[in-house]
Amino acid sequence: MPHNHEELLKHVSADMPSDELLQDLGDLFKVFGDTTRIKIMYALYEDEMCVCAIADLLKMTQSAISHQLKVLKAANLVASRREGKTIYYRLADEHVKSIIGQGYEHITE
């Protein structure tokens, strides 16, 4: 005897975000799919840093780090502030910090 999914489907479809929002969510998670960007965000989880400090930490060129920071900024995951000629980067907000922290906690369980 087949069971009825009607109530379940009504409930789920009522709470389903628009395709556009789900596309944006998928795009956000794609940004997390790069190891270099994850390393940068993990470093910024600890403290704000300038490009040269991140490059030294990750043993990469400043150009490579700047490119990845541009991607992270475009996704609103990283914010910056200028002090003289130096730009300091940090995680954009507590949501980003939470995503990094919970992701790390999940994989280390």
C-alpha cells in the first residue's frame, strides 16, 4: 500500500527558499571548496592580518593571497580596513566565524 506524501510535500515546499536564494547558497559553499581560501579564513578566524602576513604564514606569494582575498571579499566572507598604506583583513562577521568553527568541529568529531 503506497503512503501519502502530500502533507510532507506541503510542509517542505512552504519553507523552500526561492531558486535564486538556493543558487546563492550553492555559490557561497563553492567558495569554501578551495583549500587556500579555507587556510586564509582559518588564519583570519584567529586575528586580522595584512596580505604580507598571510602570505608569510601560508608560504605563498602576496599576489596569490590577494587574488583569494578578492574572491572572499566578493562573497562577503572577509572584510578589510585600511591603516595608512596597509590593509588589514578579518572575517566579515560572526556568521562566518561560526561557519568555520562549526565546520572544523564537525570534521574533528
